[in-house]
Amino acid sequence: MGKLTLLKEFWGFLRVRKKWWLAPIIIMLLLLGALIFFTQSSAVAPFIYTLF
């Protein structure tokens, strides 16, 4: 439940403060983190690391 409330608070912050430019930055950081997390123990990891 903690993550859900964090998302609700973040959405409320974006809506009230009109800081919509933060949303794409946060989404890209989350996607990059998920990519790093899922490729650590994968056979695809050597191919992903050559991209960076």
C-alpha cells in the first residue's frame, strides 16, 4: 500500500502544481531502472550493456 499512496501523492502534486514536465522524466527513470534490474541475471545482459 505504501507505493500506491506515493503514486497518489505524486499525481496530486503534478495536478496541483502544474508540473507536467516532471512526469516524462520520472517515467524514463523508472523504465531505465526496470531495464537494469531485469537484465542483471539474464542472458540478454551482454547485449544490453553494449548499448551503453
